[in-house]
Amino acid sequence: MDAWILLSIAAAAFQTLRFVLQKRLSMGTLSAGGATLARFLYSAPFVVTLAFGYLWGMGAVWPGYSPLFWLYAVAGGLSQILATWCVVALFSERNFAVGITFKKTEVVQTAIVGFVILGDRITLWGLGAIVLGLVGVLILSDTPGLEARWWRRVTNRAAFLGLASGAFFAISAVGYRGATLEIASTDPLLRAGLSLAVVTVMQTVALSLWLMWREPGQVSRVIAARRTAVWMGLTGMAGSLCWFTAFTLQSAALVFAVGQVEVIFSLLASALIFGERLTRREGLGIALVTVSVMAVAALR
């Protein structure tokens, strides 16, 4: 089995564990912004140590990079902050498995954006897969128990957060792949590690300053939650390193295709950790979106 496939599966597993911890922290301990900061703050020391330790261990020097590296890194880092924030906020609206499935619409959105912006051709089968995913999203976004016309039920905060997270994650993946390819090295682990170190430090500083301005006291609460948050940092680092390395070896679309196993992992976490039960309607929506994103990735 190719290395990028194993890395994509490992990344999905680590990411599921990280979201489990983020959900726990966001359920009363921290705000959505605080839980997002914890993911970056407690990853940064490990990521930087790993990157420079790898440089020292390999006897290598800091490789060259083009100016485009910073453009890709900043775009990817900012998009990931917004995407993670949306996912954490979504957890307070719906259950864990539904939240993760909303996020996985990133594959469908990537295909649509590619067609609109780059003129990428989509086959009839690919179009059918996108429509199938749209149906699944509409089913998932139909808020249970809300008595209103159908367009009010599907145009709710949960739907917006889920779709926005997918869009931002799609942008961040493209940005990260672009950043790793701008580093002058043939070592995929070195390119991934250095890119991840730069991005994570930037994210930590930027989000800390934002929260100090907009949510005074939240940074202190993030530090106080370190006993749980440190594990989120470790799983976040492991997941990101796997994603970044996979992006150096294969296109983001194919990496995302394999990463759809995260939906299965999230279902297990939802039932075994949070004791959540899906309704038949939510199960149908998850099934449709899962089939859709896998089909789009295979057919585009």
C-alpha cells in the first residue's frame, strides 16, 4: 500500500481523536475560539522541536523556499483556523458524527470550485455524485423539531457552519500542498515538518492576539485546561504531520478521498465516547454524503 494512503488513514484517525478532545473542551470549559487556540498552542512546541530535531538529526540545513511559500502558508493557516473554529462551533448545534460529516463536504466543494474557477471538467457521473451529496446535506441540515417552512429549516446555523468548515478546509489543503512544494528539498518529511512548524507558530500567535482582543480571559482558560489540551496538541500535531506529508506525495483531492474514513471513525466516537444515537434521517444523510464525497473524489 502506498505511503500516502497509510498517512491519510492515520491523519483521519488522529484528527478524529483531536475533535473528540476539542468537543469536550468546548462543552463548557472553553469557547469555540479557545478550543481552536488550544489545538494550535499545544501543538506548536512539539512541532517546532520535531522539525529542528529532524534537521539536526539528518545533519541538514534550512532549505531554500520561494516567496510563494509565505503566501500559501498564510492562506492555508488562516483557512484552517476558520475551518476549525466552524467545526468546534458546530458541535454545540448537532452531534459529533453529523458535525464531522458536514465538514467532509470539503471534497464536493473542491470539485465545484475547481469547475467554476479553473474550468475543471465534471463528468455526468461526477455531477450525479455532487447532486447526491447536496441531497444528503439538505437532509442533515433540516433541524429536527423546528416547525417552519422547508427553506428556514435547511438554512440554519448548523448548515452554514458545516458548509463553511468544508470550504475553509479545502482552501487550507491546497495552501498547505502549495507551501510544501515551494521548499527546495526532496525529503517529503522535511518539507512537511518545516511547513507545519512555520504555519503552527503563525496560527498560535495570530489567534492568541485575536482572543486577547475579542475574548479577554480566554487565553488564560486555555492555559488552565492544559491537562486535557496537551493531548489535543499531540494528536493535532500527529494528524497535521500526516496530512502535510501526504500532500507532498499526492494531490489534495486524492488525499481527501482516502481521508473519508474519518466519517466512520467519527461514527464510532459518537456512539462509544459521547453515547450519541443517530436518527434514521441523520443516518441517511450521513450515508448519502459519504457516498457522494467518495464518488466525487474517484470520478473528478
